[in-house]
Amino acid sequence: MSSLKGNVLIGQSGGPTCVINQSLVGIIETAVGADAVDRVLGARHGIAGILAEDFIDVGKESQATLEAVAVTPCAALRSVRKKPTREECEKALDVFQKHNIRYFFYIGGNDTAETAHILNEVAVEKSYEVRLFHVPKTIDNDLLVTDHCPGFGSAAKFVASAFMGDNQDNRSLPGIKIDVVMGRHAGWLTAASLLARQNADDGPHLIYLPEVDFSVESFLADVDRMYTKHGRCLIAVSEGIHGPGGEPIINTGEVDSHGNVQLSGSGALGDFLSAKVKDGLGKGLRVRADTFGYLQRSFAGFHSEVDAVEARECGRTAMRAALAGDRPHGSVFMERASGADYHIDYKLTELRNVAKETRDMEASFLKGTNDVDSSFLDYVRPLVGEIFVPARLSDFPL
Amino acid sequence: MSSLKGNVLIGQSGGPTCVINQSLVGIIETAVGADAVDRVLGARHGIAGILAEDFIDVGKESQATLEAVAVTPCAALRSVRKKPTREECEKALDVFQKHNIRYFFYIGGNDTAETAHILNEVAVEKSYEVRLFHVPKTIDNDLLVTDHCPGFGSAAKFVASAFMGDNQDNRSLPGIKIDVVMGRHAGWLTAASLLARQNADDGPHLIYLPEVDFSVESFLADVDRMYTKHGRCLIAVSEGIHGPGGEPIINTGEVDSHGNVQLSGSGALGDFLSAKVKDGLGKGLRVRADTFGYLQRSFAGFHSEVDAVEARECGRTAMRAALAGDRPHGSVFMERASGADYHIDYKLTELRNVAKETRDMEASFLKGTNDVDSSFLDYVRPLVGEIFVPARLSDFPL
């Protein structure tokens, strides 16, 4: 039973998703009106907004506004990529105290969970009572513990639809086409391109994931073989591919405050591989590269319904748990029930179990060095939900 | 009154659109069962398929297959980028004669219309009677005579939705973001990004079109001003921008058989501009570039309803005109009725009026050197139809 009374504060952090505001609204709607809750506040730009005391009163929003915001992509509270120092975390706790923040929710990925974890350590040290919860989100799907991450299903639907279309494009105007997909550490999102393979000759014909060391030489041999077989070749490449020992394929030289190298927001990897194919397999080949970029995480008006519902429920679960008071802190995760029917239970784990580290694709989902096993389809299909499937002519002969 | 009896042949040519198969199905469903028509055939890969006599019997397809194909992006007959020589056109006419092709429909852009025009000249020379029609399609929207082109509305909806999402992304994680949009000669598709500007501070904050000479120096000054004003800057850049006299900004060195330089399928222009901003305005700035690429023309399961209906009707109009026999050849165009209500009349013009040349945006749609006039919204809104509009929090102060 909770007897902790005070204000609720919510922050969003890291890269956007199409359903990150569902989680925000799930927290707000569960908090508003609860006995223990005075006001429901939002920190603009996450931890940066906390340090600057840049708060807005989200508890005053109408349900109509909240519903409209819920279906809008990208952090409505605005986001941040900032790893606070220990001193900043101490200052953040002072701000909590000053504003009587007794419930804090941080929506984000593994770096965000780490910040929440450190804030919690500082709160314990200072003996400041605050319920502190991490709500998962990432299109990369690389958080530990949870079956999958809110945000992934919508991004996977985008990637699958992009490949379905580009497979038709490549079939219509044959050539070699490289599509670079987001995913810094893990290949989950790139693997979702497998959903586009409906017919035996459909692309992607090759799929390269960060879980397998990449070699330009093997890549060229693969492309040559597929191009010879199909007269065309559609390739899915994760932006996170690397050589043995994590050696980057190319290096843009830019690093964020969490030590992550800049991968997205540039066509460099695709163009590099495209040039390698032209140099290695023949100048006359029609080789093109597209880098899907931010569209994967923020395209407006296109999401997975399942993903939206789950993201909302993750937010509600965090607020309910905070109010129940059985645990002072934690991270929400989704557990998939075994059996044929897709069912998710919403649970809580320790912050430290989700902080910092990332989750690779299981080895059973990988197929050789350049493909994804079909068992992955059983995993990913329910997360994406209904999706448009292209059709072809029968090609009846004369 | 038509007394010309024989087979119908259909081809698709040039870059894909999301509704190019609506036109195909519009022709097929109007042809099948007509008294004058024996069989309804498709040439695979356009003029290349004609020369190779690579035909399929599309008249045998079920209505269910046709409807499924109609909503599938990219040329179901498969496409080609080939400008036939005079000799090849003569050979094509021999093939027509051999297969008693009396009705030929070529779906494509201005290069496709030119091929149809030459085929028609050769037919007249040879005194071979064939009804020869061009059905317009291009996401570039740069065909002469017609109010707009089938394929443009869907691509414009994609670009507008991409910018709506990316504007939220840029607002959420501020920085300088450059998005490169398709459009070789004309800025129509890039201008559609204007639909994303709902609030006064929404991006795109700058829009660069091929209709206005581009200068890197002015570009940097513009970005600096906007970034200072908004603390962020979202920029729409047409892939077709160029310096005075058509001087390319960068040159990939690749040219197709119509003499067109390769622009798409590479992130080079975006990365070039991104580097210029970092060099010119400060190494510490967060600058990213995305090149939307083929997604704009082939993304599966996302189109404008109006565009789909109009593309279908353009196909039907061509077949109806061919059967009516009032004119032996022509190109379908759409005329917009004056007045507040959007209404389109489907008409025919001479092939030579559409062949080869392209249509720039009218000067009245341009605003200075880096923006689009709001009058363009009246032009483009009906073509895009219903579109998701993002919402924001009210940012109520404490």
C-alpha cells in the first residue's frame, strides 16, 4: 500500500519511436486522479529539463489532446541524448526534492535505464523517497529481459513494407540494390526485412546483421552468386555491421555522450558498399544504395496497432506499480506466453537488469553469414500485425 | 466508330510509382470483352519486351488478381529504361504486325511519351494501322499539359508524412537535418514537404528546388539564420538542385540511355551538404542527412486514394479513346475544373505535346530562393487527400 504523496514527473530520452507517446499517455492517464498524486509534470528534454527545472503541467491536458499526442511519433516531451554525471544526478535529486517529485518515470532505451538506475542509487544514498521507473522503448529491440521493445513493431512494419516495395522496384527495374537499416548493436530491425520475402525469388536475397562479422570479400561473392541466380539482388544491411573484433566498416568519426559512434544520418555505409560492388563486380552494373534513416523511427501515420497498444500498457503498468508501492523502482518488461496464441504479460524487473547492456539476436534466428532463419517470422509477425502484401501478375504465356 | 480489330498490347516504362498498376488494370478491364479486342497482352520490361516478343496474356487474369495487382506498387509488367533507336522502333512495328497488335498503350513519363511518339511516326510511315496511346505516370509530376501526374499524389503524401515525422524528430532532438527528395528537373515533390508545416515553428524551415539556382554560400547563411531563430533546422532539398547554368552540385558520373545523370540511389548529395554545414557553421553542430530514395516511389501499403482513382481512370480513358477511334493516337491528361471544389476531367492531347520536355513549377509557387508559396497548398492538398497530422502537448506552465 502506497502512502507516498507527491508529484509525478515524466521524461523521454534517446531516439524517437512512433509509439513513445503511447507510453507517455499511459502514465499520465493512470496518474491523473490517483489519491497519491498531486500534479503530473513533464520534463522537457529528459534529464536536461530536470536539471534546468524546465517542467510543463501535462496533467492539465485534455483527453482529446492526449489521444492525438499518443498517435504522434517522437517524444512529445522532447528528448535528449545526455549521460548525466554523478554530480548532475545529485543535482537532479535536489530538484526532485524541491518540487516534491515522488514518482519519476523515464521512457527510453538501455542508456535511459542506466540513468534511471544511477538516479535511484543517488536517491537511496540521500534517503530521498522516490518511486523510480524505467519504461522501455527502442526501435532497435535490443533491451535485455523483455521479449521485445515498444517501438520495434512499428519500425519493423516500416522496414518490411519498405522492402516489400523495394523488392517490386528491383523486380521491375533489375539491378543490385543495397538498403541500410538502423540497429547499432543488434540486427532485429534489419531481420524484419525477411517479412518481405513472399515468393521464392523475392528479396531481400541477402541479409547482413551485426551479430555476424562482416567481410567485404564474402559480401561480393554473395552478391555475385545471387545476381547470377536471380538477375537482380536486393540486400538488407544493418548500419551496425562490423569486421572481426568490432572493427567498423567505415568510421564517420562522430561520437555521442554515451560513447556511441554516429551511424545514422549519413549515406556513407551504403555508398561505400555500392562502390565496392561496382569496383569488384563490374563498372557497368546498376548498383544503388538507400539508407532508410530517420523515417524508420518517425514516419507519421504508419504504425503497428499491437505496438501502440503495448506501448500504452507499458506506461500504465509502470504507474500502477509505482502507486502499488510493492517495489520502489523497476523497469517494465513484456513476457510472451508460450503457446500458439500471442499473449503478453506485463511485468517488472530491477533497473540494473536492463541498464547499459544490449541484447543480440539469438543464434537460432541467424542463418549462415547472410540470412535470417524462418523461425524469426513466428517471433516478429505478431509484433508487426496486419501488413499490406503485394501481388503479382500470373504471367500467363501466350 | 472503330472497325479496327486485333490484339491489345500494354507496356510500362521508367521509374515506378505506387499507382502505376492502377492504370494498367484500368486499360485491361476496359479492353477485355470489347468487340474490337481479341487478346489483351502485356510486354515485359516495356520496349525491351516488345523487341524480344516477351509477351504475357494479361486478359486471362481474374478480377481478384487484377485488384490485388492494382494496389501493388511498381510496374507489374516490369519496367525498362531504354530509349529505342529508329531501327528498334521499326523492328517493334514488325513485331506489332506479326502479332496483330492494333492497340498499344505505353504507361510512363516524358521519355516514355517520346518513345510512343516515335513508334507512331514509324507506324504512319509503314502505313500500319495501330492506335497508340501514352498513359502518364511519374512521381516527379513534371509532364506537360496535364494538371498533375498519376503517381505524384501518393509520393507527395509519402514526402509530407516523412517531413511531418521528421519535424517531430528534429523538435524532439534538435539539430540540423537535411532531407533529400526525388525530382530530377522539377521541385514538385520536394515542395510537397510544405504540407508538414502546421505550426509557425514547424519545419521544413528551408526548401530548395531545382527551379532556383543553388549556392552553397547562401545555403549556409540561410541555415545559420534559421538555426539561430529556432534552435533547430529541418531542410528539404531536391536531388535536382544545381548551380547557375545547370552546373551540378556533385556529379556521380553515371548516365542512363536517355542521357539522365544518376541522382537517386546514393546519399552523396545529402552527405556533401551535411559536411558543408559542419565545415561552415561549426564542427560541434549535430548535422544529419537522409536521402529518402526509392521509398518515395515504391513504399508498399501507403498511397493517396485520389491518386489511385485517377490513375485507374487515366488507363480507362486511354482504352476508351482507342476503341472510340476518334483519334489514332494521343496522351491522356487531367484538367482541373476551376472553382472551389476539386474536379478532374480526363482528356487527350497529341503525343508530341508531352514527349521529351518537362514542366517546371510555376514561378507563382516559388517564394524567394528557399521556400514555397502557400498557394501551392491549394494545388497539392486535393492530390494527397487525407493525411495524418501530428499533435503536440500544450506545454502548460507550472
